[in-house]
Amino acid sequence: IASGSNESDEQRVAILNEVEDDQEKSATAANTSKSPPGPDDISQLPDDGPRCPELKSYPSQIFGTQARFFNRSWYEQYSWLEYSIALDATFCFACRHFAHVRQSGHTETAFTHDDFRNWKKASVSLKTHDTAAPHKYYMESWAEFKLQKEKGSKIKNLMNSAHAKAVEENRKYMRAVVESLRFTACQTIAQRAHREDEQSTNRDNFLELLHLLGKFDSVIKKKLSDGPSNAKYVHHDIQNEIVDIMANMIRKQISEEVKAAEHFA
């Protein structure tokens, strides 16, 4: 009851959540319709981000008389760079995942279909790839993907916050309804009157007590004045149902106390 006292608001939030989920799934599906080139130990999805393992030492290759190897400082220079431990080679995250999203007319195979591991020429080759026109196109697509994802997360967080606020207000209102009924029941005073509409000068104890609480609490006041008529929970059928629930709780508590006691008479 507590979480459903404002059905229209929660239905709207649920619909918006579903729409947002569909949009995110569509965006992800568009970018993952094909498996990206490269080995399995680097990124497989756009959401993964570049895989940048930092090792104590990287395998070396002999070029002439010198040993060359991957330099981890390249990660900081090139945000798109990822490294495969299995192949001891580098790849371009943006070109691997977004080449099919934004065709530029020419796609380099280096750093995508073909791994790069020529450490002797790495500084020049990395810079050349970083400034290549196709690569820049794919970097823009990656930036758009991240922006869309961030925007979607913010919208979803706002909707989740609105939903949480609505649930909390509903529970607060229902506590007032339940406590008002419990008070009238414990005091053995009448709950309902012959007339309980807005024109009545005395709607009897339950409604009058609930409206009195509303004078000191804006949430209760708003629910009573602006809430849907089928979500105020003041109808006599709802009152009877809540009283029955409270009675069952009392009977259950008494039963548990009797069972726990060593003797009962």
C-alpha cells in the first residue's frame, strides 16, 4: 500500500525508466553489432574502455644490437592506446570499436586489424596514427558515445531520485493514516460519520484527525488535497482492511508470546 499511493507518478517513472533502458540498449547494440578486431585480452565492448595493463616489465625485442619494449608512459600520451599481453602488441580502442559507426572513407589496418609491435618506430608511428584523419573521426564518435552514456546516466539518476522521493512521501502519508486509525481504535471512539464529504462540518474522528496532522505536515496536506481520490486510502473499505491487518499482527504477536512461554493458562 505504502509504495503505491501515488500510482500515476510511479507509472510515469517506470515508463521513463523503460524508455531510457531501451535507448541505452539500442546505443550499445549499435556499437557492438560486430565483434571488434583484436585478441580476447583487450576490450571487447565500448563500455570496457581501453585495457591498459601495467606490468613490472614488458617483453623485449631485439632490433640490431638494442632491446626495445613497450613503454607504459604511452598510456598517458595516448588515451586510445591499449596493450595485449598475449600478443605483446598495441591497438587503438577508438578505431577498433567505432570504425563501423562513422565511416570516413579510409580505415587504417595498423592498430586495428593489424597489431602494432615495432617498438623501434613506436614513437613516430603512435604520433602518426594519433594525427590521422580517420582516427580523429573515430575519436569523435567515441567522445559522442561517452557523452550520450553520461547524459543517460544523469537522466536515470534523476528519475530514480524522483521515484525514491515519491515512495518516501507515500510511506509517510500511510503512516499518518495507520496511526490515525490506530488512535481511534485504541481510544474506542467512532471512526466514521454519516457525512464525510468536503461540505460536512464534522467528518468524525478519523478524517478530522488526519486533516489535523496535515496542518503540521505539508506531505500529508498535499496528499489529502491534491492526491487522486483512489489513492488517499480514506475509504471505509480501506479503513476496515487496515484495521484487519493490525488485528492480525496483534494476534500473531500474542500467539508467538504464548508459544514462547513455558506455561500458559
